Amino acid sequence: CLCLFVYVDHITDENLEDAKELGKSDIVYETVINPFPQDSYVIVVVDRKTNEGYFLDIGKKHKSSLYSHGCKWIKKILDN
């Protein structure tokens, strides 16, 4: 799972919505179109000033998905 960190100076609602929509499309691809993908990605929008990251977290809904695995690693990275 590729975790892509996008650093921005001023996070807008549009930035967050874009990250959310990209996450949704990857989840749909992985769960509906191709249940056995070779790769997945999670987009994380990071506020450069506060170092806070935002991404579409699916929690424990799809424990075995690559996207879920990426979310788990991002939480570990962002908690430190």
C-alpha cells in the first residue's frame, strides 16, 4: 500500500474533499471491481504549519483490504 503524503500550506475544504473522493474510489476499486489488487494507495493531506494529517479512514470495516492496511500504518506514523 502506497501512502502518499501531500503537504499544503493552507488546507481547504476542497483539499479534504479531494482526498476523501480519491480514497472512496480506491476502496470501491479494491472491494468491487478488483478484490485482489496488486497495490493500493492512501492520500494524506498534511497541514505544513500544524503537521496534522487528514485522510479517509475506513476503520475496521475491511480489515483485510490493502487500503485498511495503509490506514493502520498512517495512524502509527501520525501518532508519533
